Amino acid sequence: MSLGWNEILLVLLIVLLLFGGRKIPELMRGLGKGIREFNDAKSNVKKEIEEGMSEKENINTDKSTPAQTTQTSAQQ
């Protein structure tokens, strides 16, 4: 279901009547600030996950290195 121009105009008119001309910019600023904070939090979580994955890979690499040296010395 898509909205036509008439429906969009009606919704905007109702919003203007409910909140008034002065409140709409404040609402939009608040909405923009909320979206910005959400995106920042999302980026932080993604960065932490990537750092955790790289730490895990480093730990796995460190653990496999001594085992490889032991195998090499056992073969000699």
C-alpha cells in the first residue's frame, strides 16, 4: 500500500495543526539527534565486535605457533 500525494498532504496538514509551526523544527532536530546517536552506537558496537574477532584470531595464531615449533623439533 503506497501513499499518494493527497494522503501525504493530509498527514502533513494534520501534523501542522497538532504541533504548530514552532514545534515541528524542534521535533525534527530531536529526531535527527536520535538517529545520529543510534548510528554512533551502531558503529561502536560494530567496531567492538571487529576488535574482538581480531583479538580472537591473534590468540588462535599465538596458540598454534608453539605447536608448530614442537612438531618441527620432534621431526628432527
